[in-house]
Amino acid sequence: MAKIGFIKLGNLGMSQVIDLVQDEIAAREGISVRVFGTGPKMGKGEAAETEQLKEWDADFYVMISPNSSAPGPTAARELYKDVPCIVISDGPTKKDDRQALQDAGFGYIIMTVDPLIGAKTEFLDAVEMASFNSDAMKVLSTCGVVRMIQEELDAVAAQVDEGKSGKDLELPHILAKPEKCIERAGFNNPYAKAKALAALHMADKVAQINFPACFMMKEIEQVALTTATGHEMMRAAAQLAVDAREIEKANDSVFRQPHSKKGVQMTKTALYEKPQ
């Protein structure tokens, strides 16, 4: 039995399904999951409260948050540095900072393609937030990010099943840029793959557009126009992801990778094919 604890500090697009991707139809045996979430907040106070999850004594932990270098996620890592823990975030992207995570014993998957939302009251309300995250999920799911995380977490869970534990577990160390993500997506048609890769590059660019609006700009016209621009780009990226999958569906070549009850990754392509 592999016990996996998920710590959600704040919210990324991937936060919506991070705890679901290893057991998509809730039928997998030999795996148990618990989640400690702090909602939208990710300060030091919320980080301190996540220590409660350690009482469950998971085999490994997954900590997902925006900007893992921020004070809250940094404080949370201090609490989990003595247990196997994989950091999933949109940063840090610099090699030295990622090496520091690895040297401290953490695994990581840094997703440059999980976009920064336009989090300014001049633009963002609850409906816009939900719409943006829905668009982000279209790209993350179709274009390889979800499958990458599924496969990497499954690989660690498999090590637990083999009897490994603690520091013996080999954790992933991945900078998930568009080119790396697309290779996990399983596209058969090259035009579909090109559309999906374009969507990933657009999602990557959204953060660069929204960052100055969130942290640097002051004038309402600048803030509102820039955040709206980032969100329009995210919507267009989501449509490209949908278009890519529609090409695969038209060719009856959608790659699927469901879990068996024992946790084995089965595969199928044709709709009427049985997973093997």
C-alpha cells in the first residue's frame, strides 16, 4: 500500500487534479491518498498548519504551490525536509535554485507552462478565476503535463511497492518546459502535436504577460488591459488544445493510459480497443 500525502498551498492550474491523476476512476487498489489544502492562501501561517498531514505518515508527499521560493512554500518545505517530498510548482526555473532543491533532498517538477493568473481586483472576480483555470486545465491535460505527473508519481509509488522507503526513493527532477511536456502527450498526428505545442508555448507566455500586471503596474488601464490580454491568450491556447485533440479523435488515434486495479498503466488508442 503506497500512502501519498498532498499539500496544496495556494492554487495552480494543476492543483485541481493533482491528487486524482493516479486513480482516475477511484478503483485502484494498493494506493491511499490524503490532502491538506489551504485554499487560496499560501502564507507562513498556512504553511505551519500543513504539518498536521505528517501525522498520517505517508510514504511520500507532494507539495504543490505557485512560486515555491515564496515565504510560505519555503516554510512548508522546512517541515517536510526529513521525509520524501516532491515539489510541484511554476518556479524556480533557474538551474542553481533547482539544484538547491535537489541538494536539500527534494524532488521537483517545475512547470513553466502552468500560467500565472491575472490576480488583480481591477480585473479578476470569481467567474474569471474559474474560467481561467478551466482554460489552463485544457492545456495541461491535453498537452502532456497531466500525463507527465501521472507517470512520475506512479514511478515513485511503484518503488514503494517494491519495498523502498525514505531516502532510498528516487524522486523526479524535471524542468517541464513545452518541448519536454509535449513528448508525454502521446500525439500521433504531427499537426495535432504542433497545435498542442503551440498551446504550451502560449501558456508559458501568459505568465510573462501577467507578471508585471500583478506586481509592477499601478495604473488601472494598464493593469486591466494587460491581465485581459493574458487571459485572452490562455483562452486561445485552450482552443488550440481542444483542436489538437479533435484531430486525434477524427483519426481514432487518441492515446489513453488508464490504470488497472493493480495500478499498472495500461494503454489503448482506438476507441473500441480494450486497454492492454
